[in-house]
Amino acid sequence: MASPAFGNLVSSYGLKSNGMCAMDVVAGVPVRITNYQGNPSVYIYAKDKATASLIASNMKDAAKNAGIAVPKASGDSVTFGFKKPRLVVDHYQKIRDLITANAGSFNFDQCPYCFMGNCDVAGMYKGTAARRMHRQCFLNQRNTEMDKINFSDGNYITGIIGAILAAIIMVAISEALVIGAQRIFYILYLGFPLFVAGGFRLGKGPYGPMGSFCHITVSVLAMYVYFYIQGCWYASYIYGISMTEAVPYFGDVMKIVLDPEFLKDGALEIVLFIVGIVIALFANPTSKSQGRKTVQQNDVFITPLSTVSTGFSGADTYHPEYTQNPSAEYGTGYNTYNAQDPFGSQNNSNAQDPYASQNAYGDQTSQTVNNDWRDVYGQHSDNNNNNSGY
């Protein structure tokens, strides 16, 4: 039975969560909390491996004195575990206190999208690290990804190559188990189509029906190759030749593969593969709706680094690129910042106002917009970094 510790932690501290992980902001430090079968683990981004090791070492004694698990360096992050599930809520407060005491070491203020400072929110970067960032940079990247999905942008060639490589891996594993170890793991055939679909997406194959057709076709062809290799194996016994010698004898091998006894032996693999195809069609990594969900799953984590509201609301942050009327596209669920146009539409005076002259972060006015990146983040053009909104 899964431990309820993660859920207790999220509810006790009111954390933003998608069920698989949660995010907190402690003294301006973004904190990621993962969920593994109900058990939480804490990750704090620390710029690089050397910095993470140094911070973890510096916090070691304080953690021991507080009676909590000693922090460890894991790549570019400092991690905390929990000794006992029933003490998670109490021990997390001690971890928060420890993070607060060392906030100066953790506050790496650089947006992962534009590499500038003066970040105004915390968010999940690529789903793997809680980072300080600019809200607008996050939204721009989000909109770009949504456009790629909605307009089926991608590369069929690299996508198909990715699917073929995934299929080769699955066929090789299956044949090694059946021919080499004389064992069959039926779960492989159920997951075969999903693994190939994942390879297609990893290869940057486009979203949409054609993308689905590509990876399903590759899966079917790969399953055919799997059974053809099985037929060659049988032929090597029947005719006293090697498997490689049997490969060119297509007709003879196909007679073996289509033999009722052969099909009976492989019936369960075939049925599970067909079920896997159905699963791949319903839980399709290349469907546009699934792609949108994947992009939107990080919306929930956007958290202000100060008490100033970001005005961020997950479903109302998108409109397709190059359109003048965002509210008319993709229904009301994808209106962008209440019909503003972040892609640089021009007003009648020919002065570009990419944020529709709204006060994005509390200290900028429509009279001061001058197309400078510093105005986007509330910085005055004299470079004095006077972010009065914070």
C-alpha cells in the first residue's frame, strides 16, 4: 500500500501539486518535492554539482542537530529524504528552516529561458527542477510549445527514426529473452506500441493523426519482424541451418509463421500487442490533446517570489502565434492574458506594444514602454533595476 506521506505534506503546507510532484517557495528558494509511491523527497536546485556538494556539506551538522535526514548532493541539486513517513510533516518544517538559514547559498537568480536576473516567479523547468524564472519567459516558451502542437510542427524523418530505434530495442530484448533465455515476459508486448510511440516523440515527430499513423505502422512492422525472426529460429531446427541462412527464404519462413501451431503458440503475444495498440491510441503521446496536457501540467507550479500576484491562470494563457484575435481560436480555454498579444502585434501608431500596454509586473506604465527588454520586467531604462512592484 502506498504511503500517504506525500499527500499529507502537500495538504498540510498548501503546496502546489500535480500529484506526481509539488513545489514550495521558501525564503525565495524554489523547492521541488517528488512523490514515489506516496513517499516524498525534497530537491533544491543549486546551480551545479560542485555547489550542491558544498551546500550539502555545510548543512550536514545542522540537519543532524535538528534530527532530520542528512542532505545529499544529487547532480546539481541538494536533496533531503525522510526517516519515517509519520514524521514527514514535522520534519519538512525543519527542512524549511534549514533552507531559510541557507537561502543566500541557494538563491541562484537566473532565468533558465533568457539567462537574465531579477526573476519574479518560481516554476518547474522542463518538469525536472524548481527554478527561479520570469513569468513572461515561461509563458512565451509555453506558447511556442503549444503552437508546435496545434500546427503539427515537427520532423517526420527524425520521429520515424526514433520510433524505429525504439522498436529495434524492444524486438532485441524480446528475442534475447525468448531465444536466449527461453522465457517470455508478456508485459513487453503490451507496452511495445507505447514504447515505439515514445521513441517517435523523442525524435521530435509531429503531433496529430499522421504522427499516430507513423508510430503505429512502425509498431506493426516491428511485430512482424519479431515473428519473422521466430520463424527463422524454427527453420534453423527444421532444416538444420543457421538462423542467418534461413533469413532469405521468405516463403518457407512465412509458411512456418502462418502455420496454425505457430500462431497458437504466439497467440497471447499477438493479443497483448493488439491491446497495446489500443492503449497507444487512447493514451497516445502524439495526440494533440495529450500534447496540450503535457505542456499545461507545469502551469500549476508558477508561484510568485513575492506577495505580488502574477495574474497567472493555467488555461487562459495561450493563443496561437500570428493571430490577431486570440479569443477566436481554440475556444475560450486558450485566451492569452485576456486577449493581449505577446507576439508583437502593432497598434495604429506603429509603436509596438507586445503586452498591450498592460502593467505586467506592477511598476510599468503604457507611457514608458519603449520596446526595451528592461521594461518587460519592470526595470527602468536607466538600468537602476528599480522593480518597485516587488
